[in-house]
Amino acid sequence: IWSLPNVKIDMSPSTAVCWDESVTLNGNGANKYAWKENDGEVSFNVADYNSNKDTTFTHLTSQTMKYLWGIDANGCANKDSISININKLPVFTISGDTIACEGAEVTMTAQKDASTVGGLNYRWSNKKDQTLGQNDELRITITRDTLLYVTATNAEGCEKSDSIRVFMKKYPNIRSVKDTQNVCKNDEAVLAVATDMA
């Protein structure tokens, strides 16, 4: 009498992934394997198996069970299963002025949605991926049109990113039409100015 193979599924480092991520499962304990989406009686037909002991499941969005059949050189078969939990992504919004004058300081705020449980860690960055801040608020001086990114991370290590663009408005270049004008005391003078604004 031969013993059944000790078929095992390994998922490191945990049995949970973030929403819409992929996971690679590793099988061991047998000679050939068959990955299954649904439970059922194992097959003792070698033709139902192959040498792929590892497999990847992509775009997981809900808790799911995965099953592995294994068969050894003696034709004995066994199975194992694993439950994969799905951690939610953080939900947050960005608010702040999206139009600012040149040299003005603006404050951008990231605020978590009521549906997000627990605290969030934030990272603000620019298009060069340079870190600008790591709090829920970011104060920045605007010297050009600026695209800001913020990445929020929850306690499970799941990340979600969003962005906001701040448009810069230049101050008008004001100048007088006449540089000098001679008038007598108590006379009226008419002054005119022009700007570069259309």
C-alpha cells in the first residue's frame, strides 16, 4: 500500500493580496499537478496532470478558493486548497486650488473616504517622482503649471494613486503709456496704463 502524496500549496508571504492584483501559487509534494478553480474528486488519470507546479491567477477582485491536485509516480493522487483574501484599496479625494498666481503658495489636501477603515499614509510627488511631502496636506509654491501626484497606502500595504494639476497665472505686466507729462499746479493730468493681458 502506497501512501498518498503530501500535496501542498504555498503562497508567500501571506494568503491575502490587494484588489485587482495577481498572485503566484507554488505547489509541491507530487510528481505532476493540475490547478483547479473548483473543488471536486481528484483524478487518478495521469493524462489530467502536467509538470506545472506553479501558477498565476490575475486580477483578483473577490475572496476565492484555489485547488491543486497532485499525482505521484505510483499513480496515487491527493489535493490541497487555499483561500485567498482580497484587501481593499484605499479610497481618498484630493482638494485644493487648481489655479494660482505665480509665486503663490497653495495647500493641497488628501482626505480618506468614509468607506476606508483605518489610517492612511500619503506620499506627494512630482512628475520626476521626487517626494514633496508625506502628510495629508501639502503646501507648495507655484512657479509653473504643476502636476502633483499622491499615493495613499493603507494598513494592509495596498496602494492607490491619484493626481491633480495646478495651473499658474502670471501677473500682468503693467506699464505707463507716457513716461513723463508736464502739468501746472492744480491742473488735471490724464494718466494711462497698458498691460500685456489680452
